[in-house]
Amino acid sequence: GKGPLRIVITGAAGQIAYSLLYQICSGDVFGQEQDLIVNLLDITPMLGVLQGVVMEIEDCSLPLVKGVFPTDSVEVAFKDIDVALFVGAMPRKEGMERKDLLSANVKIFKPQGQALEKFAKKTCKILVVGNPANTNCFILAQNAPSIPRENFTCLTRLDHNRAIGQIASRLKISPKSVKNVIIWGNHSSTQFPDARSATVNVNGKETPAYDALKDDNWLKNDFVSIVQKRGAAVIAARKLSSAMSAAKAICDHMRDWWFGTKDHEFTSMGLISDGSYGIEKGLVYSYPVQIKDGKISIVQDLKIDDWSRDLMDKTQKELIEEKNDALKATSTE
Ligand code: NAI
């Protein structure tokens, strides 16, 4: 049979990890047949908290879990890893500029990339969640050159799920009846939530979202800005960033990567661009993707009108600026 899957979660003492661990350890992501070994990485001052998390996992009595290892060492955390979920990052503090935020995160993601390169399996599947997720993923990939480029992803599934949620509630239908929305670009307020390929199932009939909503104005304005600003709205209300929905999105992202997307359906993932849709090669940019047998492919040949092109370029521009700031920080490290 197959051996246990070795998973590392960074930022494992944080709030997303707390919502995430039960779902992963219960078999909800990698299936009920797959044993798991889970490494929990956080910084030294959080080791006490991690002990509590380990106790709770034990108290859940989950049969798939063959070991849980809390650590503050990247060498221990990344050894022979199959799946790496990078949740921990340096949060933006009051008055912090983008380049300060990026340089603080380079300090985290450069050594973690080097550790990935040295200790992880070359087949390791990587998901970056910690913000700025796209650029953190870029830095990680730069520092782990021997891991295939297609193994690096960042999370835009939460934005994707938010977009589905908005359309479903507008039409008063189940989120299950909304398909093929797209998040393009950066996981930030410049992202482009795109419903032009989306279809909805209303009363058993599959219809383009634009036809069903009969309101291009809403789709081009409120829909886009609600999804772009949803993260900030949750923080304003909860005084904490999205955690339950972020954890759920991480599970959706990894489950689809593992088991594939449905025929004729796509989802959104941040990937190292191959130049598709005229986006700079190498940039970590969110695309519509289909997945089969563990292979992620960018959905090609979607029609892009001028309005969309403009939004796709705007979010690309922000990513290029982030990348350049991060590279500057890397070279002065
Ligand atoms: P949190 O602050 O509750 O937890 C973060 C954890 O990371 C803390 O325990 C901290 O000690 C740890 N950490 C910091 N530096 C570390 C390092 N070098 N190595 C290992 N662990 C380290 O934050 P929360 O709410 O769990 O969010 C985590 C990240 O996810 C944040 O950057 C947040 O902005 C991001 N996020 C991304 C989303 C997305 O859709 N891509 C959605 C929601 C949050």
C-alpha cells in the first residue's frame, strides 16, 4: 500500500492552521485511504502554543494521523516532505510600506525556500497562503530551483469562492450552481474577479452568468469591488483576518490538485506564469486552471475584451512592482 503522506504546515500555531488541521487530519482533503504525518512549523516563542495544538489533534483520535511533529526548525519541518502549506508570514503592521512588508517576508521565504530545496522531496506540492502570497511564492520558487516550477502555487481559491458566493446570493441559488468564475492576478485588491466565462444553473437550465443576472453594471462594478475588498471587510468586522473561509479554500485547492477538477469546470490558482495571456513569464499570477492526474493546466483561448485586458494588466503591474521590491530585498540580504 502507499505510505503516509508527509505534510508540513507553517504558521501552525496561527488561526488559519487551527481551522485547517482538523479538515486535513480527518481525511477531508487527501482522502480516507491516505495516512498522514504532519509537521507543524512555527517560530520559537510559539512552541508552547504548538504543544497545545498537538494535544488537541491527539484528542481528536483521528485514525489517519500517524504522527504529529511540532518544531521551530526548517530542517526538521521540511525533511522528505510531499506537501508544504506555507501559511505563516509577516503581517502588515500599522504604517508599514510595501517594501518593508516585502523585505520582512523575504527574510522568511528565502530560508524556507532554501530548506525546501535541501530537504523536501522533489515531487513536493507547494501552496503559499501567507501574504503577500503571490510574491512570497515567487521568492520561495527562486530559492528552490530543483523543484519543478509547476509544483509552486499560491492561494486565490478564497477569492474564487467569494466570487461564487456573491453571484449565488445575488441570484438566490446554491453556490453549487455557479461555475467557472475566474480570479486573475494578485491576491490583493487589484485582483480581477471575472464572471465572463461563468455559468449558472437556474431552474435546471445552464445559462451564462451575464444573461442570468441581466445586470452587466453589477457584474462590472459592485461584484468586482466586493470581491476585491472582501478580505478587508472581514477584518473590519471581525478584527481578525479570514480564517475559517481561508482554511476551507486551502482544502478545496489541495483536494482539486490531488483528485482533479470536474470535466468542463475550472478553478483559480496562482501559478508561475508560462507567459499565457501575455503575462510576464515567471511571475506568480492567478489563472483559470483545470487539473487532471495531478497536472495543472491553464485554461487557454478565453476571449479577453479591452475592459478585461486593462484589469489583467493592472494587477500584473502591481505584481511586477512587488517582485522588483522583493528582488531588491533579496539582493541586500
Ligand atoms: P496568524 O497571525 O494567526 O498566524 C500566523 C502564524 O505564522 C503565527 O503563529 C506566527 O508565529 C507564524 N509565523 C510567523 N513567522 C513564521 C516563520 N518564519 N515560520 C513559521 N511560522 C511563522 O495569521 P493567520 O490568520 O493564520 O494568517 C496567516 C497568513 O495567511 C497571513 O499572512 C494572512 O495575511 C494570510 N491569508 C491569506 C489568504 C489568502 O487567500 N491567500 C487568506 C487569509 C489570510
